[in-house]
Amino acid sequence: MFSPEELKRILQESDVIKNVSIIKEAKLFENVYQTVLQGELVINERESFVVYIAVPEKWYRDLVDIYVADYNELVYMPHIDNKGKLCLFETEGILIDQNLPGIMMQSLLRAQTILKQGFSGENKNDFINEFELYWAQLKDCRIAHLAVETDRKNRIVKGGIKKSSKRKKEKQIEYIKRCKKAPIYIGENVESLKRWNLEKTPVMNIAYFVIYSEKYIFPPDIRKKLSIDYLNALLHFVPEGELASIMPRSRQDRIIVFEIHQPSGQTHFVGMYIKGGMLKETSLEKVEELQPLLMERADKKFLMKRVTEQDSENYKKRILIIGCGSIGGHVICELAKAGYEDLTIVDYEKLTEENIFRHVLGMEYVNRYKCEALNTYIQKNIPEVKITTLAERIEDAITEEDINFEDYNLIISAAGNHNLNRWINSWIQNNKIKVPVVYLWNEVYGIGNHAAYIKYGNCGCYECFFDRDEETGELYDKTSYCMRGQIITESAGGCGKTYVPYGNLVSLKTMLLCLKMVKNIFEENLDDNLLISLKGDSDYLEKHNLETSGRYLRQQEQIKILTGKQFVNINCGVCNDCNGK
């Protein structure tokens, strides 16, 4: 811990700053600091500017703040906020050396560079890189959530404002002030507003203009109120005929959104709430009030930028998921979060209390069909996903032609039931359906997780995972990590209440195997059928007096991958091994 006197002495020894003094009240713009020092930051031989060096309590995490004392007297320049604080460093993803004197000196050198480049105009284009950051600092700026299709045409979109009622003992002026800060929600159409539960909110017409400029459009000076001149300069980019057809000429309150395309290819979204005003040619006149709106983008294209690594065209692939239980629930939710837009989910069972500790859904959805409950959950939380639900057995859905496997780009069987998976595999193979299938299943007590990729025409199929005991003739699972012949189910209350015990974490592991496999399928990285097996811990299995299989004991690696040629069964009566393939 350094005292203010020690920090002052350290700074006085530098040639970057001079005339250093300690500010007794360590507070700036309602921010309380551990220490605040004042000094003259040297820009060149003739110029220096008074700055405040503010050391927060958690400087080891937040670094040091530097403010320009007479910010309003400076030319408008990037990297300074509306309080005069300089934006020095991004702390995300960096390691901070716990050296306060070093941090202070690095901060002063960075501040010196920002001011030098600001006066020379060298960093002017940084305004473009951080356009929305400056727009957000305009006086009375208000949040607007925006979910529209970008880079289209000038048009009318829809919006709404959630208005709250006046609170008890709230003064009228305070209520009006609070209403002016209420978020605005903007969507392409009335349907798109449903994500924000605006059913009882009056729908507004909002003017949406797409601007392409050959010269850079810079953000307004954040030290001043947003001007009508700035608004009209943007309106001049809109053809007069389109402007008149989209925006009413009469005096009324209105909202305008601009999608600004800069020469560099960058795009900015800004908006304005306008009280009063008459449209005359391409300008608004007699405006009573102009409030900037900060656009918080909520369209899928923008939201997916943080998470996606794949071609957006794959989002449009049609995926059928069979089974909405512990594995299927997680898979369906994560596919939606991964951006896939067209899902069909099938499950005839209802969610019960017994399910909730290993299911993505909880008590709110008990006694509802799992597929319909998942649809409700996803529609409430993840935008722009089309889900078709079918609450019936997949065998009935196929034989009664409610579903045709060939209508999909991928089939995922997440039911975790070998008998059902064998039926699906047999139907696929017998009907020569070339849609790839991913089969997923867990093993008892988390001893193993499995994902299989099977495509008709490749060597091996799901039936190849099974064989018969030479002595007893009994069918058994060759992939299992649990020795055959043991009872692996438990009962929750008699006939029809048996289950294979495993935890939620086990299903999450299987879901991760699935997502990686789906990505590889759509990116066409898989040439052969595959079986991927993840070896789990045997502790729980052994505590319940169960034994591991020979496969478990022989496998040294945690993940085992077998191709179709490695797991094919020459006695398989379904795919007839690799002959002719």
C-alpha cells in the first residue's frame, strides 16, 4: 500500500508530469477514490494540461483513472468521456502486474499519447471504431432494444414502450422523468415484439432509414445536447419521396432509427425520440425535444457474433430430435443457442417431478408434454427459433406419415433407448434413407457417454453395436462399459417406474459430444460412420456393487473413437457389413 505522499514523490521524479499535488477530498464526479493527485501532464515543450490521477481502491483490477481538468476547453477528440476521463486501456483478457507506480506511469504515458494524437487529429477515425460508445454518452440518452433485419431498405418498423404506473408518493415531475427513461422496443413487425412480452403495449410505427455515406459520419460532440442540425444532416441522405411516405409530415411525436454504413464497411445504429416537429422536404422543423436513443441490438445476426464459428447457412438446416428427456432437453436448448433455426422435437412423455434434477426444465413445466414445454421455454428465452412439436411415439409418427425422415438434414435420437434406436436404424437402412443420424446414450452411474454417427451407405450401422453370447445366445451391448448380465436399473415405485440412474452432469457431457458431432456433420468433416465413447469414473458404479466390462478395463484413453470399419459386425442382419459399400 502506497501513501499519497509516496505516490506524489514517485510522480515528481518523472518528466511526464510536473507540479504534482494531493487533492484532500479523494472524490471525482461522485466516484470515491483511494487517492487523487493533481498535476500538469506535459504534451510538448510548450504545452501541458492539468490532469487528475485517481487511484481506486481496487487499482490491481481496475487500473488508474486520469481526468482532464478543463475538458470543455479542449478540441473534441476520441478516448475521452463526457466527464473528461480518458479511456486508457482495455482490461478484458489481460494480466495486470501488481505494481501501482508502474501502472501510474504507463497510464500517464498513454494519456499523453491520446492528447497528442487528439490535437493533431491523428486518431480522429477512432470515433468511427467506437461510434456507439460516444452516442451513449449524449445527454438524456435512452435505451432502445432493436431486433430488425439489417442492411435492407428504408421502411416502417414496429415498436412499443412499456409504461409503468405512477408510484405511491412519487411526485409528478419524478414520474415524468422516469417515463422518459423507459426502454423502447423495436422489431421488424408486431410478431417480433412478442419476445419482450409487449402484448398489452400500444404498437407504434417507427421510421427506419438505411444510409450509405461516401464520407465518414462522426458522432456528435458528447459535451453538447444532440442538435436538430445533426438529425437533419442524416435525413438528407434519404430520398425525399421515401422520406415523405415513411414519416408523417404532421406535428407529432415520432421515433427514427438510422442504420449508418460507413465507407470503411462499419455499420452503426442510432436512434432519436422526437417530440413535435414538422417535416418540410428533407428536414424536420419546429422540434420541441430531441432525445438520443442508444440501440441495444437484439437481432440474431448480431447476438450470434459472440458465439458462432460456423457458416450461418448451416443455421437453416432442418433437424429432427427424437427424445426430450435428460439428454434431449439439453441438446435441443443448446442447438437453439448455437443458432439452429428449424427444429422438430418428438416425445410422447410428460415431465414429472422425478425428472427435474436431471432435466433442463423445472417445476414450472411439470405435467406438460416435454416437447411442448421445451418449446415454450425456448420461445421465451431464445429469439428466432422455429420449433415444431409432436407429442407422440416416433414409431407412430413415421408409420402414420406425420413425419418423413427424408424431410430433414439431420436426425438426432436422444432417447437413450437401445431398442428404439435399433428400430430407427432398421427403418433408415431398410428404406435406404441417406439422412445422417446421431445416436446418443448415457450409461449407468456415469460410467460412460456415447455418441454414434451413422449414415446409410457407409460401413457399419447401429445394429453392429450388438452381438449374442456364444453360450446363452443372449443379446448384449458391445459398447458398454458395464459388465453384461447385471441389473442396472432402479425402481421409483413399482412397474413402469424403473430408470437407469445417472446425474445431470452425465447428460451434459453427452450433449457436448453431440454438438461437436453436429458441427462436423454440417461442415462435411466426417467420411466414415463413427462411435465416440467417453470413459467415466467407476467409483459410483463400484459403490453400487456393479462391475466394469472388459472394454472399460482395456481402454487406456479417456475418449475412444471407432470408425464403421472398426465396429462393423459381419453377422449384422441390418446393414450386411461393408459388402458392396
